[in-house]
Amino acid sequence: MGHLGLLVLAAFISVTASQFVPPYTEDCRTDMYPPKGPTFKGGVSWYTIDLDLPPHKRWTSVITDKKKDLGNMIQAIRDLANAFVPSGKLIELVDITLPLMVNTLPYPFRDEIKGIALDSGIPLGEIVLFNIFYEIFTVCTSVVAEDDKGNLVHGRNLDFGLFLGWNVTNKSWIVSDKLKPLVVNLDFRRNNKTVFKSTNFAGYVGMLTGLRPNLFSLTMNERFSLDGGYIGILEWILGQRDGMWMSFLTRSVLENATSYEDARYLLAQTKLLAPAYFILGGNRTGQGCVITRSRVQSLDVLEINMKLGRWYVLETNYDHWEDPFFLDDRRTFAMKCMNSTTQNSISIKTLYDVLSTKPVLNKLTTYTTLMQVSEGTLESYIRECPNPCMPW
């Protein structure tokens, strides 16, 4: 985590110490699947994105259903911005300057964003902001595991909204709560055939979680660095545009890569606007890895390796060769639960148990997604972390 982030986190802890005794943990959960009870807030609806349509028309059905929820989300961002800059100048700046930025974004993303703004009636600059702030505010847990028969499962918790407004009454993050109604499952189709599937937020055109049936599964986690996404975004605004937006790259890989190896190469070699962790799963034994990226190069690739007894790879938001920040140690508890599950028993069911154990499940968790490449299946669930629960 960057130095500024650590300072903000320390300040937040100092004012919330009466509500939490970090780290709040629990024994590894069991029998959580199929989802039920207080941690399960609902299933996720499916929509089709027709890639044969012009880009500005692809999201119309999604936005028609989710217009009100998207408006509520954008209003929450406006409220936070106006609380930070009471004059309203910050949102005014967004509305004036970010529409100028949209035409610099690569095709087809720029046209899809314009279509979403048109369909929703929300100012274009605010839809652009919604599509770029994941570059710097996402924290997650992702796991790829191989069972004793060579089958691979891939699961993730998408945690979002850190420092973006704390609701004292509900003891929850305001933006995280507003995002949950926007969670959708998407079937991207061309010539009436599935190209890839994704769990997404309605109105967000990049990909954070997805699967290309029979080929590979992919999730992206934020990697904290002083040379972070805000630097890459600033360079982009100033005209240096040789890097790729993280979520646009993951979508491009899901749409165009033809194998696990092809996806692995593109994720490792493409220059990025922000550092990241790419967690990639395949359809054959040993095909699972965590790619640790700086903005310009791959720093490390940690792979499933049966000869070394490494039957899973797991990533939160810290380099695997470094200790995680002591107030955000989801990794230790996730690994503890994976190890107690054992390779013989790992499955979609037991992986959901791991992802349902506090603090892997926390107040930032918006959804859990479970994927099996060989079956071509992706299933997602909106999550709630009942009190007492860690804020991150």
C-alpha cells in the first residue's frame, strides 16, 4: 500500500477504534454453499452484450434496467466530492474536462461509454469517472486451485469502496453499498455464440472478473504502489498514451486471447497505466498463476506447481514475497482456510466457504464469483458481512 494510503488508513483506524478491534477473524466457515443466511444478499441477474451491435447500443438493455441504481451510485460520488470540495467545483471540473478525455480512450470503450451516458441521462464526464476510478480504488481476494483430479476452480471476492464514505449508522461503506445493486453477470456474444462471460457493474465497460469458456478464467486485483494508477492517468491526460488501462486490457484479453498461454503473455507484457495483479486460471493441470505487474513490466509469475506441493495460488493486494500490511492480512486467513480444506476437498462449494470467512469477507466485499473453465460456468453472489466485521 502506498505511503499516503497507509496514513489515511491509520487515520481511519484512529476514529473507528471504538467500533472494531482489528483484526476481526473467525474460524474457517463450512457449509456456506449454496448461499444462504445473513452473508448472502442475493443472486445476480444475467444480461447479454451483443458484440455485433454498434458499441453505443450494446449496453442499452442493462442500463434501462439499472438506470436508477446507476444514478444513485453517481449521486453518492457527487455527494462525496461536494463534501470534499463544498463549492461544487470538483464535480463541475469532472463535467467539463472528462468529456474531453473520452475521445482519447481506445475503441470500442469510448463509444460504449458515450452510449451508457446517453441511455442513462447521466453527464458523460461522470460516466467516464465511474469507468476509471477502479484503476486506483479496488482491493480483492482471488484464488485459483487445482483439485486432486486436475480440475481447476477460480474464485474471487471483489472488494471496493475503501475510504469512499463511511456510514456510521449502518457501519458500512457508502460506495460499496451503492455498487451492490449494480452487480450483473454478462454474456458477451458474437454471431449468437458466447465469446466470454463476466461479473461486472452496470455502466462499467472494463472487466475485473471473467471467463472464456474452455480456455481460461481471469481476475484482476489492485497492486498498491507509489507509481500508482493516478500517475498513469495523469500521463494519459497529458498525452502519453502508450500504456493500457487495466480493465480495458483484461476485457481485450477475454475477448481476443485464444489460449491460456496467449492470455498469460498479454497480461505479462502489455504496458499498463497502473500496477496490478492478474490472476489467471486455465483448463489443464498446472495452469494457474498470479502475475505481479508494475506499470511497465512483469515482476514475478507465481504458478501452481504440483512438484512443489503448490496446488493453489492466492492473491490479495500484496506481493507474495512480502508480508501483508498487518491491519489488512486477508492472505494469512485465506491460506489457512485453503490449507485446512485440502486439495482433495477443494471445489466450488468449499472455495465459497473460504471466501465467506472473515476477514476474507469484509465490509468492502460487494460480490463473490466462482468459475470453472472446463465447465464454462460462472456464478456470482452479492455479499453482506454481518457485524461485527472488519471494514476492509
